Amino acid sequence: MTVTNWTFVHFFEILGYLLAIILIPRILLERRHPGATLAWILAIGLIPYLGVPVYFLIGGKRIKKIISEIERLAVPPQHFSLPAGSLSPPLSRVAGLLEQTGAFSPVGGNRCQLVDDGVEAYESLAVLIRNAESSIEIATFILGHDDVGRKLVAMLAAKARQGVKVRLLLDALGCFFTKGRFVQPLRDAGGQVGVFLPLLQIRTRWSANLRNHRKMVIVDGKRAITGGMNLAKAYLGPTRDRKRWKDVAFFMEGRGVDDLRQVFWHDWLYATGESYDLNLPAHGLGGSHMVGSIVQVVADGPVFPARRPLYSGILAALHQAEKSIWVVSPYFVPDEPLSAALELAARMGREVRLIIPERSNHPLVDLAGNSFLPDLLAAGVQLYRYQAGMTHAKMIVIDGQLAVVGTVNMDIRSFQLNFELAMFLYSQGDVCQVVAAVERIMAASRLVSLEEIQQRGRVREFAEDICRVFSPVL
């Protein structure tokens, strides 16, 4: 090595450690989740060459300017009072907590359908788009660079040419390869495309770690789709595909659509700056607040740093369980309170079932999540691993009386970093739909024993423990 090269390397070595010394106090003052604080300190202190640049790229979890701008656009949720006795006391307590933390009120006047088939979901989506009369509003984390993505862009462009107001909101990271020329046909047809938190926005502070993981399609302000399905071939399409992931889409019409639309416009206004009158009309079924099923729309993200509606609501629901807890999640990396809630419920005699993939598409996340499994199974939790490929569905059922369907995974990223969306379902018919979908997934899963988990080798166990330490930043 020449003197020049040695000097160059030595300079950056010193620079890396100086930045690490500067950043560690900053991280401590950010008052993050303790696990995230420890993970960042270890990453920056032990491997500054990697930890420092990664922190500057994705580490600004709650950038104050972004949060203040989003909060400035926030529309206070409308609060309605359901007639007395509409919800049982346990459900009423969960719904009330969600309202206190910033969620919408539970509203009646809805008609809901859960679809767990990618072909059926695609066909229903296509019908909604073709029948749109005035507006189509879509937010997605991933728009696939594939035939499904192209067909959907073509459909939307066709409606825009017909005079329908089409707005498509894409996450900058999830749609990295489709947010430009891929959607140009829609722009050329008169549709609008917004990009949420561009990755390399020079003029404003930004963070690649804050992602919009919400998925929703709203047509004419009357009908909507949400759930886990992204707009890509891996999730839905016009033909069968043996490689397609198992996922669910939640179709809804009624008063809950008004709340979903407010969530969309909150994100759209921040991403595009467009002016809009948010005095949205109500679309309850039959004009009665209590006709149809009861749904509570819950949006969450870094703008709720203290209240955390989804995290609080799910944790409260777990503690309310008297008989059973069923959890379906593609990624399972809970924090200690969530893990403890599941363990405690199992030890108290509740039937706790956890359904996760045999292997997900994120090996490091699997390793981190696997480190929680021995304690859970020892407490009596039943672990099922899905065998028919990858399951991307996110569902929770409590006592067969309350169901949660949406975009939120059972992991720290969903509860701490992403902008997420979920439906809390309180009507028996809707809950039964979710129960049936969970049972179909369990039928294609195998029950895993504690002995099997304990047979993993020491090297794998060590890898799991290391990934668990860094799980808050995965």
C-alpha cells in the first residue's frame, strides 16, 4: 500500500469514528424505543463504516420537519356516538382507547367483504375501476414492474381520458422502479401521480426509513379496498400463478369509506401540496348510521410518536382476550410487550395461535423473529408455519368477536416506522369472514413443536440472537 493510499484509508477511518462519537449522543437524545437506540449504537460503534452512512440514509426515524408538516395537514377525525349497547364492554373499551389515541370512531352503515384469492381480488378491482364515474384515488406501497402493473396503469389512463379524476400515490421506495416512466401513460392521459417522501429530496429533510405502507383504492368516494395486497403480480392478477403469495383484500362500502378517504387525502396533500376541500360527504348505507356492519378505521405512523394508535389498540385487544388469540403475519418480530402479552395469554389458558410463513422473503427478519419462538412455545403458544409458499396476510382475531385486517405486520417496523392502516371489525358477520380466511391458511400450515425449535444448532441460535439485537433497524 502506498503512503497516499494509507493516508486516504486512515483519514476515513478517523472520520468514521469521529462521526460515531458525534452521532451516539444524538441518538440517545432522540428518545427512541430502547431496542432501536441500542441497535443503532452498536451498529455505529462496532462498524462505523457501515453504521454511519446507513444512519444518515435511514436513521432519522422521526424527522421533526416532516412530522410537523404532516401534522399541519391532519384533519381531526369525526367522532360519532354509536347507540348504547352496540358494542360489548370489552369491544367498547378497545374502540374507546383507539379514539383516545387519534383513530376514527367506529361507524355503522358498512357492507364488507374479505377476499383471499388474488384472481378474485384483481377482477373485483378491475370492475371498480371500469365503473368509476367521478374519481379514483389509489395509494400503494408497491406498484409492480410487471404485466399486472402495466394493465392497471392502462386501465387508470383510460378512465382519466374519460374525464374521471385519477390520483395515484406511490411510495418512493416500494415503487422505486415504477414511479417514473412506468406511470407516464397515466400522466399523459391527465391523471395525477404523487410520490411519498422521495428518497433523494435535496431541498428538504427526509428519511428513507419513513415509508408509506398503506394500501387503499377509493372509487367515487363510495367504495374502497384496503388490506395487504400491493398492486403487483405477486399479490393479484387475472390468471392463476402458483408463485403468488397468499394475501387478503378488504372491500368496503359505506360510512367507513369516508374515513379511509380522509386518510388518503391526508397523505396526498403532504406528497403533492394540492389544495382540496376535506368536507367529504357521508355515504352510509340506506342513510342510517346503524345499517350494516360496524368498522373502525385506524391509521398510524410516526406522526403519533407517543399515542401509537395501532400498537396501543392491538396490545389492548390482546390483553382483553378471554378465550382465544389468532395472529397471522408474514413477518413476526415483536417487541417485549407484545411478546409478553402473547406469552401471558397462553399461560392463562387462552388459545393462542401464531401463523407465519415457513420462510419469508426477508431471511434476516426471519432470524430475528425466530429468537422469540422458544419462549412463546414454552408458554403454550401454538405455532403454525404456512406451507403453500409465502403468506403476506395480516389478520388478528380475538375471541371470535373482534378482528383486525390491514397493512400492519407484527413487527417493530410496522409499529414504529411505517405509515400503516388497519380496520377493526366489530360485527359478527365480518369477524366470521376473517375467521374463515385464517382457517384456510391454517389448513395449509403445519404445527411446529417446541422440540423442533430447540433442535436448531448453536450457530443458527447465535445468528438469531444477533439479528434480534438489530431487529429495530431491520
